Amino acid sequence: MFDVIITGGGPTGLMLAAELRLHDVRVVVLEKEAEPTEQSRAQGLHVRSIELMDQRGLLEKFLPLGKQFTVGGFFAGLGASWPEDLDTAHSYVLGIPQEITERLLTERAVESGVEIRRGCQVVALSQDEDGVEVELADGTRLRSRYLVGCDGGRSTVRKLLGVDFPGEPARVETLLGAMELGVSQETLMEVVAEVRKTQQRFGAMPMGDGVYRVIVPADGVSEDRTTPPTLEEFKQQLRAFAGTDLGVHSPRWLSRFGDATRQAERYRVGRALLAGDAAHIHPPTGGQGLNLGIQDAVNLGWKLAAAVRGWAPEGLLDSYHAERHPVAADVLDNTRAQIHLMSDDPGALAVRRLLAELTGFDNVNRRLIEKITAIGIRYDFGDGHELLGRRLRDVELKRGRLYGLMHGGRGLLLDQTGGLSVAGWADRVDHVVDTSEELDVPAVLVRPDGHVAWVGEDQRELEGALPKWFGAAVN
């Protein structure tokens, strides 16, 4: 029997599997597709996801394969510049195709001992007090202690659990594909600049090797978005908006997406949980979807591992929903706003012009970028120091950097006093005595996902905080 079955081998499922293996949890990933997809719908990692990759020692593999950007325009194409002095050691967006992200996360998962089974479609599930059983399309049955559905917006697991998925259906649809063009770069830039004066859902961005990522509004909303558009549909829509089809040809892949926004009412039903697109869907504006799923996985991973290992304090696993549901709700709201700002409706264009003026103020521009990049998130841990509930950036210590000490996915007490102790929790929490000129507090207790769980210098207060997140002490 496995400890955890994960359905869905995309970025969320792969990241979760690797997180669980840090704690020796037996994991199998069930992916219904026989082969990895060649489509790269997502095109990058935002700041918070970059920080998480650094915390797990993965960033050095990503950086050579991506391109760093510090430009404006991530919120509905508004904001002329990248804010200075963001609260991070990684103040950039890493442009990297989803297929590369999935390949690197697959390598990480396999290297850590994750079993990945392709061509496996879950068709039924049941659970009891001790575990979950799933049935596959070929009749195979598998049992585990927990199940996590990371199987996308049309999640089979969510439907089998009977979890409601309220929200709004798609009102607009967009065509997206990778193809070659038959016009010069100069002509392309002129066309895009002219069309984007009134229509932001339009563009053609180079992907390398003469291939461009083309985006254009669709003609209405299709009944079945699982059916890809044709190249002729692209040509028709390009001509409708630009007066030219840009000579598009030789498509690598073609797809469509809508602006539906929905969120699961519950992220947990007994021993089954939901993460990534299975828990929330929204338009891809701002490039937040893949990042939101990866961040779900890192929040859930150590908590689920604690439940499997038997040291999870009461309520820890439920804190996954409590913390991540509001985050996704905020993303749904900001993508709704962005879609409105990117329409060609006269009222929306008027609001867009006004907001364009406001983003000229640094604090407004900064606030929007903090939303998109997820570095502005603060979980509600109650009253206390301003760091409480926030993720801690990669501060420089006298003997290295903080994130270099977090590769194992354990809790960490950064003790600048040298007088504290984690005796009783040393199997779950590392005690690092070091100092940083960037950190103006005596000590911080950092959860495995990088969020600050306690700030102070009193040993008794620390011993009150440790059980809340890391269970009972071991004598």
C-alpha cells in the first residue's frame, strides 16, 4: 500500500510528490496521458515559485534554461516598470516554458523515488477511516493512506468526491498556439502595437527556432474547449483584429482557453485533498496558474507528510484549506479584474486609462506586482510581529544564505541569540545559530514552506509555538 496517491502528473502533482519524498513518504503519481504534453501554456515562474525552487536546491537547474525579466506589464499589461526593492532576493520573473518546468520536476521526483505511472485514468474511489482506494479504467485497484487530486480543472477526483465547484462560466474565449509566421519582425511589431491599443488579448511572442506563441480572441465561446481550434480559425481571427493573418503556418500545437473562474468549496474531504487546477481555475492573465499550483503543493506537502508520519498536530492538515483557499480566491478576483481591463468595451477602456495613470505611482505598481508574484501573501497566524505569517526572503547569513539550509524541507529555527533550543523537536526542526544584518529580530521559527511561524527570544514562548506546527515533543 502507498502512503499517498497523487492523480495528475503536471507541475502541481510532481512538486507535491517531490515534497513528500523529502520525508520518506511512499508516493505514486497516476497520470492519464500516456506521454508528456508538448504544449507550453504557462511560460514562467514568478518570484514566490522561484524562491521555493531555491529553498529546495532546484533553482540552479532552472536558471540556465530560462530568461530573467524585470519589466512592467504583468498586471493586464499595465505598469511601465518593475518595482525596486521588492522583499525578495530573486527580484525577477523567470521565463521558462511549462514543458521544461515539467521535465525538471519529473526528474526531481523520479530521482527522489517517486513512482510515476502513465496511461492511468482514475474512474472510481472510496475511502474509510484508514485510507483511500481508487479504481483505474483497466480495473486495477490501488490503496493508499491519502489521495490528492492534482488532475486539472476537469478533475475526476473532485467530481467523485462530490465537491462543489462554484463560479462563473466562460464569457470570452482566446485562441493560443505555437506556429511560424510569414511576415518580418518589423511588420509584426507594427501590427501588434496597433492592435494592442484597443485589444490586449493579442500578440505573437518568439519562442525560438522561428516559432511564435500567437494569441488572439476567439469568435465566441465554444461548447467544447477540449477540441483544439484549426489553423484556419487562427487566420480568420487574426484577419478580423489585425487585417492580416501574419502568414501563420506550420503549427506545433493549437489550443483555446476561456475566462471561467471557479473554486472548490472544500480542499479536503476526509483523506482526499485537492490542489492546483483541481481546486481552482481562472484565466491565465498574469501567468499565475502554474505558480499557484506549485505553491499549493509546497504548503500541503510537509503537512501531509506530518500526517503520514504521525506527528501532525490537530488541525495542521486542515490549515492547508484555511491558508490556500483565500489565496486562490484573491487570484480569481485579480484575474477577473484583468480580463475586464483587457476587453475592448468603452467602459473597460476608460477604467484601463485611469488605472494606467495610477500605476505610475510606485506603491500602486508595487502592490499589483506583489499580488501577481505572490510575495505579498501573509497567512493569518493571529496577532504578533509583522513577519508572522509571511514568507521569509533568502537572507544572507554570516556562514551562507538561509535558503541553502532549507533543502531538506524541515522546519528551521534561525537563532541570532544562541540561547534557544529545539530539544524535543530536533527530528523535525533544524536549529541554526547564525546572524544576519538583514534580519532585525532575535530569532525566527520558519516552517518548511518558508513562512514565519514565530518571532521572539523567549524559550517558553518558543516551546508554545513549536507544538502548534510540529506536534508534540519527543523525549
